[in-house]
Amino acid sequence: LSLCLLFRRLDGRQTYDYRKIKITFGTDYGCCYVDLGKTRVMAQVSCELVAPKENRPNEGIMFFNIELSPLASPIFEQGRQSELSVKLNRQLERCLRNSKCIDTESLCVVSGEKVWQIRVDVHMLNHDGNLMDAASIAAITALCHFRRPDIAVQGEEVTVYSPEERDPIALSIYHMPISVSFSFFQQGTYLLVDPCEREERVMDGLLMIAMNKHREICSVQSSGGIMLLKEQVLRCSKIASVKVSEITELISKALENDKKARKAGGRCGFAESLPQERITALKMDEMPVEVTDVTEQAYDIIQKTKEPPQTVPSPLVPAPGVGQVDQGQQNTWGLEEEEEEREDGVEEEAVMEVEQQKEEESKGAQRYFNII
Amino acid sequence: MAGLELLSDQGYRLDGRKATELRKVQARMGVFAQADGSAYLEQGNTKALAVVYGPHEMRGSRSRTLHDRAVINCQYSMATFSTAERKRRPHGDRKSTEMSLHLKQTFEAAVMTQLYPRSQIDIYVKILQSDGGNYSVCVNAATLAVIDAGIPMRDYVCACTVGFVDETPLADLCYAEESGGVSSLALALLPRGGQIALLQMDARLHQDHLETLIDAAMTACKGVSKVLDEVVRQHLQEVSVLTRE
């Protein structure tokens, strides 16, 4: 697990770059898939009518749940409540619930008796780093996408209309908090945005900042045993505000597209989007990689490697039964060289054969032409 | 809670403190003879008890031993009588697990674990009365307990919870202020180097105010560190007087 730290990252990104984010929606309202590079996350929002909590009789209930299953990564075990799962759950709860992004009072139907309980389930489908960001994007997009059934209250009677009778209503969302993760290496000297799984394994610590596009910080959480300085935290918050506005735009665009697609009556959903993925699966996402220094580096590497040891002119085969400790290694080198020579010879022969074939072919062709 | 004024016009808070005033801190070290280190800390009405065992051999899962460092094992729990309503599950619920993780992270940064490879240090903290600032009081109590156990640390770890009301940062929140929907920031600091061991913030706060809030938290933590230092020196004096005689 030792990675050499370059100033460039494994997949060619810059230090402050996010991976490509792709958002797709399912057939139901409130189902959303988010791809962050290869990290894949699904969020589903559902609602039901329940009795409210005693100390908050006129507010709805929000319940968040993150599932880490072994299907996402072999690190996750079948038994739940691992440390990571608790951490992610709590962070998502704090990011979305404490920031009051959803108007819970609008979820109240009959005060003290019936309120809507909104349940957000986030499932990790593939773990390639930075689960927290993907989960937060998925959760907030699913919440924006979700429509709850329309209801009518007449006195004490509550009628719930099914989606066919009346159009379902969207939730009232004040703002969209999105979390941005920064990973620190080597006691805070290096900082990366959006770590992938390999980077996560070797990082020292993680800083998660959740912000909305109005530049309000909704939650800050530092984890891992690192020590931060105030300036680092402030710098991270500035970077986060830029990233959050980009991602918020992306989410609104995706929601718009989906609305248009549904209005047009086109079939939408996961099943539709999957075949498309198969067709383009062979296409590798292009990543701009800096290749300016590569030739120089290659030259340096070649020069620095030592010359291979002098080949032994004739392979020394020690007399059977004699153990020669010193020359043992040289011997194997000699054998390898011999093998290499043999291989080279074979290659040369093969090359010569090919050349001969080519000559023959060309001769044949010439003959053919001559005939003509 | 609309009627409660968290900061009056004259600058006084609900309990009569000014905006940057900390609550009264009282602490005792060495309260238990059985444990390697123990401490009891009161910060206003919040009372916490911290106990440290270690460093000792790894118990439980031997596979988690680290070959070059000590493993720090923290457990945070609240007494059932600590809150206004009786708490049904003192251990194992998500908030307690999260607090334990945060404590572990804080002390991993501060304790010199490289001096004790292949061993384990246990820190147990229990809240006896909860009146806001649970995490900060736990960290302060645990710092004193670790010092009492004689485990070397890089610096005192001091923590404080600050809130932001009406453009003013309030230091050391009490329960009424915390639950009033105020944005609160919990900060664990190593005062000498100004390094932040843990930073945790809930609720909405504009980005521009973040710096003022962190500054207020750092000043409050430095205040706490002075008090803790006083307590440690006094305790040492008492102990050395007793051993001399």
C-alpha cells in the first residue's frame, strides 16, 4: 500500500479536480443513481404517514440510512454497524438534517397525529473512493426529484390521493447542501480533492465540508488523526464553495433534463440507461495527462539504470557436486544471457523467416505481374 | 424557543455570561485508585468522568495490534440520568459511537503512540450530567486523565464549543443555546502549536463567518488550557507533598 507521491495523481487529475459526475434517474420519483468516476451510489426516497415525535408534534420526520454491502467492495463485511458505516450515516444526517434543508413543517398533515416520514436510503453499489460526496449528491438529488402523494384534510378525515388521481407534489427544499471531501497526506503538506480508493487507503486524514451554493457552510467534519491549521481549513472552504456551485449546476441541469424527458413521455429509468452504458463501456474516458516531461523522465531513467553485467562469453557450468558460492549469481546471469541470446536468435530467425516470406510473396507478386 | 433571547442587547447570555466568557471549570485528578489515570471535570453544569487504562497488552482482537504504535480505544457513554429525559440506551447508539470515534481520532493525534508499539491505551469517558458542550468536556476530562496516567502527549488537548448568534461568537455553549438552532462549532486544539485536532460544525453558517468563529474557538481553547495547566500543577504539588511525607 505504498504509493509514491507525485504532484500529479494516478488518473491524471489535478489536485483540485473532481472526477466525472453522472446523474441518472429511475422510473419512480425519488430514485437516483450517481456516478462519481467509478464510485456508484443509489438513493431512493420513500414516504409514509406516521405519528410524529412527542416533542415535535407539528414537524415531519426525516430518516437517513446508508447501506454498505459487500457488493460495493470486499472491505465491507456482511454484519452492519462497522465504524465507517456509522461515520457516513452520522455525517449524512448532520449534513442534511441539521442544516434544515427540507421544510419539515410542511410535512405535517394533522398536527400531533399524522405527519409524513421521509426515508432516504442510500446504497453503495461500487466503492472507488469518496463515498461521502457521492452519497450526499445522491441523497439531495433524490430528495429534489421525489414527489409525495397529494392529500386533502377534511376535519378529521385525511384522504391520500394516488398518483393517478392527482399529481404528486414535490418536497419544499430550501437549499442543497453538498459535501466536498479533502484528503491530507504527510501531515497536511499535500491536499487532494475527491480521493479515489487507492488515495483513500494511504491518506492521513479527511476533511469534509458541506456547503450550499449560497456559500453557507452546512457542516464541517475532520476525521483521521491529522492536525490542521486554521489557514488550511479556510483554504479548503474556499475551494469547496467553487466546487459546490459547479455540482449544484450539474444537479439542476440533470433535474431539468429528466423533467423534460418525462413530459415528452419518453420511457425513463435505470433499465433504459443501462444498455447505453454497455455500448460505451469500451470507451475509456479521456483524461488529459501531462506528457511534457515524460520523454525527459524516460531519458533520465534509462541513463540512471546501471549497465547490465558483462555477459560471460561462454556459460560456466560448474562441475557437478562443486558448490561455488561466489559465482553462483553470475552463473544465472550467464544462463539468462544465454537464454536471451537464444531468444534473440529465435526472434532473429523468426524475423528472417518473415522477411523471407515477404520476399517470396513479393517475388510471387512480381512473377504474377510479369505474367501479366 | 422563540421567546428565549440567547444574547440580550446588553451583551448578556441566558446564564448571565458575556459572549466570550467560559463557564466555571473545576477539576480533580486521580479520583480512582484502581485505574492508571482518572479525572473528573465540571464545566458549568456539565460533569464528566474520564478513566484511562494503559498502555497494556492488546486485549480482545490481537489482529488489530499495530507494530509501531499503540492503539487507542475510546468509549463514550452517557449516564441514563444525565439528560432531562431518561436516556434509554447509554451505549451503542449512533451518537455515542460517533463521539467515541471522534475522541479516538483526537487522542491519536495528541498522544505519542510511537513510544508504545503493540499495546493498547483505553480511554473511557462518562457524562454524568449533560448541559451542553458534551464533546468538549469529554476531551478536557480525558486530557487530564491521560496526564494523570503518565502517558506522554504532545500538548494539552483543549476543546470548546462555540456558537454564532447575531454576528457574535458565543464561547462555551450550554444546552439551551445548543438546541436553539444555533450554528455550533466544536474544536479540539493543541494550544501551543495552534493545531486543530478535530473540527466539527453543524447548522448553517456563512463562509465569511467561519474565520471569526474558528478564532473565537481558538481563544476559548487557550483559556481552557490555562485552567487545565493550573489544575495539573496543583495536583502535582499535592501528590509530591504527600509522597515526601
